[in-house]
Amino acid sequence: MPPEKLHSSIIFAPIGELVPPALQALERGGTLALAGIHMSAIPSLDYSRDLFYERTLQSVTANTRQDGFDLLQIAADIPIRTHTQTFPLEEANLALQKLKEGHITGAGVLHIQ
């Protein structure tokens, strides 16, 4: 397991047994992308342990591990810079209004304490 919870993760390996521990390594609202060309059977998932707190399991177009390395290299060379604007949960209505009006650059994130 990683030292900290992850916001997202990609599995390129064709090993379905990696899916449950990868989901458990995600932070609330995190996404696990399955990018392998082939994958063995995924073991049964426990909803409360593996998917609860809005974790997402997403399959994506088949990619190789080298594709992943190439993408990360391009991202470092560009460089890609993400932008987020956080709002406390109590300001959810304000966040929605700003989103509706196009006043959020990047992603608006509700921070739940």
C-alpha cells in the first residue's frame, strides 16, 4: 500500500487481483482506471470497503505500460498544470453558482471536514 491515500491510480497489469487493494488505496472520491489490454477475473468487491465514499472504477481504452510512461513524460514536458478552487461544504451553493456562471477555472472541489 502507498504511504498516503491516492486521488487516482491506473492499473496496466492484466491481473484482476490488483483491483481490490488498488481501490482500498484510494482517497474518498478517487478513481481507479483499468487500462490493460487484457485482464484476469476481478475478485468480488466489498462495497463498503472498496467502493463506498464515491470511489470510481473506470475502464479505459486499452493502453500499454509504455503508453503510461509516454503520457507522464509528455505531461512533464508541457508541463500540465491542474487548477482547482476549493470551497467548504457550507459554501456548496456558492460553488454551484460560480460553476454555472463559468467563474471556476479547472475543477471546483467541496472540502468536507
